[in-house]
Amino acid sequence: MSIQVWRRLLMALLAITVIALAWNHWGMEHRLVIDANSRWTVNATDDREFDGGDSVAKLRRDGQRLLLDCELGKGYQYPFCELQFILAQPPQGLDLSSFDTLDLTMSAQSATAEVPVRVFIRNFNPRYSRVGDEASLKVHEVAFTPSHYPGGLDFPLARIAVASWWVDEHPLPLELSGQELTHATSLAVATAGKVEPGLQTIGIERIALRGKWISAGTLGLGLVGMWGGTMLICLVLDSLTARRRLRHSTALQASLHKLNATLQSQAENLAQQARHDALSGALNRHGLTEALLGQTRQSDAKLFPAALIFFDIDHFKQVNDTQGHAVGDQVIRCLAELVRHQVQRNDLLTRWGGEEFVLLCQNTPAAEAARVAERLRQAMATATWPQGLKISCSFGVAEWRRGQELDAAIERADEAMYRAKQAGRDRVVCAEPLT
């Protein structure tokens, strides 16, 4: 991935992060409003369902407000009146866990003193609640005096606690004793405990639950995940790109290596062709010169004493005339193959021209070279030739001494070969020894 793409990606991530954080701080808010116009069922209850209870609760509407008129009596130990908004019927419940603030706008009046009120949120949990038993619903409670908050109270929902009296009546394991607002069944406003009997009026203008669609913590984790995921994807893409480039580079290197090997092989073939006779596979004159130069660069101790065997196919023109040049070519190839099998590996066989060959025997005296020539002559006599022909050669042998020109030694061997021709062919003739 290029630097420019990285910069654009980082700028995009930064912009998304800033926008998301700003939106979460100043917006992204959802509300649950409970008032006189809300869809929730509203019930007014009092202590008359308990033994001795004689308080009377009445619900009435005053424009956009709900009013609870409560005549608290003395018959029940804990007299109360309650205005209850039914959010869901157990075992169902409304999930309030996404809200973080409880906004309470209400009033409370009595003839004698400031009146506190209590706000309850009841929650259903099948592990300890029972359908039809309202007392088994976990009660969360907050108490305050509305006259102390004429503009309304914004109360952090995290601070609303489970009512201590409910905990005393319903002992639970530690893991179930805390706040639970995932299956709220009702929200209620009630008179405070231990208040003087008499008339109290509680007016509810609005109760609202506020929260973020995405909490700051969840958003933070999401943004971290976005950054981490994007970086991971980028690293994976970079890794895949690097692998693809590596494979391409490896394939290119392999292709270049193969091409180089092919070119080297072709160069070697061309060099081989430049040094060898195409028909017989023997060295040509240029090849013999290069082979000798290479030998003398290392050491001529393995070269001298040396001998040259110059040989020519007898009556070869007659073979071409009677059998054709194709058969003549086969004879040339068979002769070169026969010689290679009969001589030492370091001896140099050269096709000198036409049906003429020169065999350079390294580290071989002239007398030994003459025996080699005789062995070749006898091998030719017993060999199988194309078209059942009988092929023989005339051989001339000459020594080649250190310091002597190669051409001069070849010329002496050539002259000896011609004497063999004149003497009747199919024989070995040695040149006169050098003085």
C-alpha cells in the first residue's frame, strides 16, 4: 500500500473518529418520555389492599399534568399512595439499561410541610421473580423532595439503588443483589414513608429516561476495533501484496534464470559448434588450436612428447560416387566413432578436411603412436560399415617436439600418409625421425 493511500486512510479514520465522538457527546441521544400523553397504562394504587389500610388514591388530569390526590390514613403501618406506569406485563420487560439519566419534573404538596416522594422501577428476573406476584419484582428506589428542584431533577440512572427494605425481604446471592434494569415492568411515583396523615397531591409533568444510542464505552471499543481492524486488514493486504510481489519476483527470477541457462546452453552449443565438426563430432582446426592453447596455458608437461597421426579414407570418392553422399556421411560418422573408442580420452581427434583426420596423441612417443595407428587400421578392417562396405585408411605418423611448429609436424605426418597411399594404401607409414 502506497504512502499516499495510507495518508488518505488515516485521514478518513481520524475524521470518522472525531465525528463519532462529537456526535456521541452532543447527539446520538434517545429518550423514553412518560407523561399524560404517553401510551403507557397508568394506575393509582394505595394501601387499602393491606390489612388496616385506609389511604385513598385518586388519579386526575390537569391539562398536560397527571395529578395523584392521596388522602393518607393511619390504619396501615406504612401508609402510601402510588401512581404506577405499566411498561410491560411479566415475564416480559422493557430494557432500560441503555439509558443513563432519569429526568424527573414533578411537584408534591401538602398542607403542612415540604413533601418528599419516592420513584420506583420494578424489574422481572425469572431466577427470583414469579408471574402474578408483584412483591417478587426487584424494586429500585430513589427519594427526593420536588420543591428542592423546581427546574426538575436529572438523576444518574446508575445511582438508583435496590430498595433496602426489598433486599431485607428477599435475600439473594451476591451476584443477583445489584441493580437490574433489563426487564423493567413498571415505573412508579409514590408518597414517602413515615409522613403525617392527610392530603397530599403529587403532580407529574414529565418523567424521561435519556441515554445514548451507543454508550461512550461501547463507541470507544468500536472505534478501537475499527482502527485495529483497519490496520489488521491493511497489514494483511500489504502482506498479500508483498507475497504476490515476491511470487512475481521469484517467478521472474526463475524465468530469467531459465532464460540465462538457455542462453548459456545456446552459447555453449554455439561454442561447441564453432570448435567441432558438425558431421563427425570431431574437433575442427579452430577447435584443435583452442584445445592446445588451453593445454599449454596449464602445463605442456602432459602434452609432450606428442605424436600426430594423419589418416585419410581410401577410395572415399568412389564411395560417394557409387553409394551417394549420404552413405559417405555415414562412413565419416562411423569412422570418427570408431577412433574415439580406440584411443585415450585426452587424445584429440580433428577432422582436417573432407575424408582427412588428424589424431594428436598427447604424452605419446612416435613409436607408440605408430602402434595406435596400426590398432586403428586393424579395427577398421573388422568393423561393420554402412551398406556392407569395406573401408580402410592410410596412416602417416610423425612426432611433434616441444618448440616445433604444429603445422610443420602435421605436414610431416601428411607426407608420411601420402607415402602410405603410394605404397598401396591401408597401411601405416612413419615420418623420418627428427635430428
